[in-house]
Amino acid sequence: MDKRMYIERLVLTDYRNYTSLDLPFSPQINVLIGENAQGKTNIMEAIYVLSMAKSHRTSNDRELIRWDQEYGKIEGGIQRKYGRLPLELIISKKGKKARVNHLEQKRLSLYIGQLNVVMFAPEDLNLVKGSPQVRRRFLDMEIGQISPVYLHDLTTFQRILKQRNALLKSNRGKLELNDVMFDVYTEQYIQVAVQIIRKRFYFMELLQKWAEPIHKGISRGIESLKVSYGTLKEFDSGQTVEQMESILGQRLLEVKRRELERGMTLVGPHRDDLHFFVNGYDIQTYGSQGQQRTTALSLKLAEIELVKQEVGETPVLLLDDVLSELDDYRQSHLLNTIQGQVQTIITTTNITGIDHETVRQANVFKVVAGVVARNG
């Protein structure tokens, strides 16, 4: 039985610059070639949105709908190990509707996870060097794919954080805050924050397990990668829920005066980070660009293995204009790893610089001004 998840067909209606598009994909390697601003990244984004019900490029869903249209639609014919699965996502100015096997889903969190993707784009090379927000987003998106419960908890957490912050802001500058609602929000906040932190610890341990040997392979055995989750130093992945809740509760009591001064919640998952060490050195601070890129590549390849372990099928790999950003050695390592193992969709402006058997056997499309044609 094929353990690969793959997209057979992608159909777009009034999405970005496409009035309509019906694109068949090979289960192996697919390459979309075109100059910038022709629409190839829009296709890649549409696959990502079909998977995650949100874009990796914008938080404004209206940008996904073609100019002057009421709604945009993405449909996908997905092959899973148990058979074909039609997915449909309608994006309108009122919100989103998702269907799995023609049945509308009550919540988007029930929809996400039907199609698993790993996206690798140039901005992911900044995963190591970029802001903590970039790394938290990476955590949230990847865990969300394999755990609908995590997505639900995250939505709850963001709502409670907003309510708690609103109370802190309205009482900003006060020396004390004795408010029953604030205590209720704080208790709810602690409970859901701990659930998120526990899931992140679990995910990070899995990521470490897969990323370390991959990184060793890319660095020809001379570098050892350690990934750690930067949260409260008192936290430990072996602690019980009750122990963690007690620690977070105590910490919030300690910072309450400062929270009132600042008018915001200062401790919790929204402040956490990831840290990367190569041979014991913090590569966010001391690593070369090459080391940072190797780490980013290792994390992405580790994600594929992680999803495969958790879901039982290999996800679809999206390489958006990233091959040209990697040197020949890292490019070859990436292509050797995925060869015959993972359905891969690649966008690039030029295929001639990629000298690899994987790409020579690919299903190639040319994209010009929103028109997609089979090449050869």
C-alpha cells in the first residue's frame, strides 16, 4: 500500500489571478516554471490554503479572492492510503466554508489535517535568524496539522489572552487589581496555556529525534544539532499538568505588578521561542549563514518524517522558489532525500541550474500571466 499522501488534481475558481484552473499533478515531482509575478506562487499558496485553511503569505483572506469577485474556491482531489478524498474550501468576504468528501465541516479545526503539507520557502531560511514570532508560527502551524485539539486550544488561548489583556490595559498603572473576572480569565488562561506548552514539548522532542541525524548527514557528520523549546526555565517536559499549572500560576502572581504597569500579559506560550545549538554553540547568535541554512533544511526534512510517523502517511512537500537559495550540495541532499519518497511541487524561475535526476524526470509546467501549460 502506498504510504504517500498526494494531490491528483487542483482546481481553482476566482483565486488570486486565476479565473479558473484545472491542474493534474504527478504523484512524484512537479515543477512550475515562470518569471516572478506570473502566478506560480499563487498555485503553491492555494495548495497550502487547501491544507491549512489559511495563507502563509497574508492574514487577509480577501486578498485570496480574485479582484471584484464575491468568493474564491479551491478544490483538491487527494489520494490517501484509504482512497480518494475530495476537499473543497470556499473563501468569501463573510468567511470560509470547508467540505471533506462533499460534507461541510462545522469547524475549520475538523477540516485541517485532511491534507498534510510541508512548505519550504525562502522566508523559512530565516527560521533560525528571524524573530521569535516566526518560530512560534512554525510551531503552531506544524503541530496544528497533526493535532486538531492543539488548534482548538490555540484559538481558545488567543481569545482568553485578548480578554485578559483588555482588563490589564483598562487598569493600566494601578498598583492592584481585585477583579473577579480577571481571576476567572487567569485561571482559564493557565489551564489552556499549559495544554499548549505540553504539546509543544512533545512536538519538540519528536523534531529533535528526526532533525539531529538529518543535520549530521548534511554536515557530513561533523556537526551535531540540538533543538530546545524556550519556555519558563522551571518547566520540564516530565512534569504533570498540575505541576505546570502551579508553576505558571506562581509566575503570574510574581509578574502581576509589572503586567499592570505594561497593560499586557507577560508570561505564557505567546512569549516562548525555539533555540538551536550546533556543537554546543547558539547558532542564532554565532552560526554562519551556511549553518543556519543547514539547520532550516534539517528542520523541514525532519517535519516530513514527523508527519509520516504521526499520521502514517508522507505529506506533500512544497518547495517555493527555495532551490535557487541553496548551494549545490544542500540542493542535492534535499533532492536525494525526497526522490521517489514524497510528492513534491517545486516553483522556480529557471530549471537549468538544477542538475539532478529527480528534476529531469519531473512533470513540468510553464506559467505565464496566469496561464499554465504542460512543458513537453
